[in-house]
Amino acid sequence: MSTQPSTLSTEVLYKGRIFDVLLTEIGEGDVEYKREIVAHNGSTVIVPVFADTTVALVRQYRHPAGKHLLEIPAGGLNIGEEPEKGALRELEEEIGVRAARIEKVSEFYVSPGFLTEKMFLFLATELTETQQNLEDDELLSIEKYTFRQAFEMIRTGEIEDAKTIIGLMLAGAKLGLSFET
């Protein structure tokens, strides 16, 4: 596979507030095929760690899953917004803290078979409490756990969200905390 496939055409099937749905025709050598693509600006996800090494998670209802899920704070990036700036914004909006120190840990595609969304994962420390600034449709509660408790909730299936599992494991490793502890 030495040549990059080319986009032959793109049709917008749906234009939404958070994402668009496209039908794209792709040419790869002598083969042409179509793909339905969900186009998303990307998002930022944050593992906020307090001085006592507890981590703040948010519990909120996720309709596609049909239940409340426990997750690390996250949010979509505005057009042209730098991921670090988005992380700082979401951190204060969702859990009401500012971070004196923020470090990018990783970035990854959520589901690259049909979705353009890339998540940028940050570790936030040296936190100062301010005030939550939730959007009208953000109905969530904040819960704090030790990494040991969070890792156990991953093992038992209480934490089911992939970005949260990835975030906790990578941030924990960065802090020298093993999943096996």
C-alpha cells in the first residue's frame, strides 16, 4: 500500500450541531467504494488529579447506552480550538476547577472505521476549586475516587466508558500507579 487513496466525491447527508454525516466515494487503485463518515471536530478528555491523588469523575446519563455512566470529564473542541485550551475550559465547566499544570498524555481515534473524532487526553494537577459552569443539558454529578478504587471499578465493569478506562490507566501509569495495585 504505497499510494494514498483519493476522495472522489463527498455528499453531506446530515448537518448537525455536534457532527455531520457524509457519504464519501473513495478511489484506491482500480477499486472505488463508498463510506458513510461521521465528521466530528475532535474532543478533549481530562484526568483531574487532586493533591490527595484522588481523581474526579462525572456520572451522567448517556442515552445511547441507556444508563448513567461514570466518566472522566470531556467535551468537544470548538472549531480551531487548541486541545489544551479546550481541556482547561471543560475542566472548569464540568467539575469547577482550574489546573495550574496540564500535560498531554496521549491522543487517539475513537472509532476510525466511520468516525473522524480524535480525542486528546490530558492529565490535570495542582487543581484550584472555582465554580462549575455547566451547559443547560449537562446534568451530571461529580464523584471522587482513589486510583485503586477506579482501577477496581474498571475490573468489575462499573466503569464501562473506553475513554475513561484509557485515561485512568495512562494517567495512573504516568503517576507511577499500577493497574495491578
